[in-house]
Amino acid sequence: MGDSTPSAGGAVPRKGSPRWWRWGWPLLVLGLAAAVPLLVWLGWSAISSSSDGTEVGAPVDPAAPGYEAFVDPTPTLLLIHANGELLHGVTLLALTDPRVEGAVLFIPPETLTSGGSISERWVESASAGVADSIAELLDIRPGETQVVDDGSWAALVSAVEPIAFISAVPLVGPDGETRFGAGLVNLAAADVGPYLAGRSPGESPFDALSRHLSFWGGWLRQVGESTAPNVIPGETDRGMGRFGRALAAGEVFMSTIIGGVDDSGAVVVNPERVGRQVREVIPFPISASSGSLPRVRLLNGVGDLELTKTAARELSRAGAQITRIGNAAEFGWETTKVAYHDVGFAAYAEAYRDALGAGSVIAEELPNASADITVTFGADFSHLLTGDG
């Protein structure tokens, strides 16, 4: 009975395993097991030498020399207030330093873009059209977008109503009646949406936005003082549930976009001035023109981690796209060095040196393609800030 008998259908009989396989299989398994350490070493070497993803083997302590990490973009939320085809408000929220510092930027719906006003883009393409408008105007791509109507606004503020604040500008109805006067205003939740959407006859878009600034200041203050567990409804890791809570917990810079009103009532902005305004509060934006700016690697050469934030802000104001941040291999740098790794970025390097106000610009090869410019700031930059030296 050593071999099986033929089965119906003409199947090939199954024979016993050859003697060589009985010995070869265990030897093969032993060989693979012995190769595992070699495979692990090869994989580790490949990852360590790669310029993509997180570096393996680098220090994990942000205060240690040689530490480096890829930069996460500054969290941003584009809040769109609309009822049907009527666009009432466009607000950009940024968490510059979550629970410590943030910003709120108000943009009139009448603001002109190459494709018409933002209001027109809303009618044509809804939230995608508004986001594209913001990308064109500010040269950043919002990380999140949320659309709210009057009912949504009532839900967002209901936990802390009425919202109390001081407004310098009254809201007047179409027949000249005062709907909400100047001075102390107390808004019920149901009145928030209509208040923010309201326009007095012949009112400038920027006068209307001054009411938005007053409302947001009062609302965020009350959110920060509230102990309600669901002070802003929604998820706490995204949308207004996240951004509203974070802004209320820290210092908030609120402003309207820099621009003027033409004879037709449209808002016209100066891209250069607006760019500086945005970079002031969003140090690590998601650039709308990705690939057009050099990737900047920022290294701390003195060891004071607070200086890294300061240097990042100064470089951001100069338009730098910081993609990596960390520390030099050794501390104790006296002189700031701005090294460009491609001659095409030499002018950018000069501009970044000027923004820091210290150091020298050099050409330097980089063994990998992880950055186009490396900025390592030294004690000369620190002395500029402290007045020492």
C-alpha cells in the first residue's frame, strides 16, 4: 500500500516524498532562519540612508544635537457661512501653536479673484470654488473646510448663549431700522447667523467685518470660560469642534484681509501685502504653489529651542517653505549659515539671511535631496534678539 491507486477521471497518482526532500526541507528552513539577521541589517541600512519619511536612528529627543523631524503644516480651517446660494462670510482659522496661539482672518465675500468674486465662485462651485479662491489669494491651501448656515451657527454657540460683546458698528435694516445697535450686544443663538450675514444699506464690506471681529472675540472668550463638556458640538479632532476650543484656550490674533473697495463695491487685495499678513500667523502653510518654492531645512545651532520658533517665524515672513526642522549635529555655532544646495536657489538664500539679520550665504552640496536650502542659526542670531554680544 505504498502508492495510492489511480482515481476516477485519470488523476495522477500521489507518490511518496523523495528522500532528498525529507533532508533538504529542514536544511532550507535552517538556511532562511540564518539569513534573517542579514535581511534585517540590509533593511535597516536602506531605511536609514533614505531621504523619504522619518529618519531611523536619529535622536528622538527634540533637545538633542542631531535631532530632525519633518514639519507638520500649521492646522488651518476654512469656515464658510452661506444660506443656499448666498455667501455671507469666509473665515480662515489657524492654530499657530495649538492651545497657546492662533489666528482668525476674515475675508469679504466680495473679494475679487481671477475667476470673479468669492461669492460668484461659491455659486459656481460651492466650497471647492471658495477654497480655490483662498488658494489664489493667500497662496495657501486650507487643511480643512467646513460649511455652516444660520442653523449651524445657532448650534455652535448654543452652549454659551447669549453671546455678549461690544460692537462699534450697528446693524441697520433695509428700511433704516436699527436691528442691533452699537455698544453692548447680547445675541441669542438663533440671532448669530443673521447678525453675521447682515449688511447695513451701503455699508462697506470692512465695516460689516468689524462686527464679525467683535462677535468672535466675545464668543471665544465665553467658550474659554465655560465648563460645559460639549461647549462646541462636533468632533474634537477636526472642524469647529477642534479649532474653536483650541483658539479659546490661547491667545488669538484677529484681523481682516488687507485690501480696498473699488467703485463697484468689490474688494481688491494686494497679493504681496496679503502674503506677508498670512505668513505672520501661519508659519508652516500648505503652499498652493507647491514646488515653486525651495524646501528649507532649519537647524538650531545654539541649543535654545525657543529660538527655533523665532527663526521659523522670521523665515516664514520671508516666504520660506520650511519642511524639516531640528538641531545641528553639534551646538555652539557662533555664526549663522544659510547654505543653498542648487545655484537656482541662491537668491532665496540671500533673502532668508536678510530675514534673520545675521550670518553668511554659501553654496554647499547635500548628499540627499531632502532640502534645497539649509539654514543653521548661531549665536549671532541669538544676540540680535537679546541685544547681547
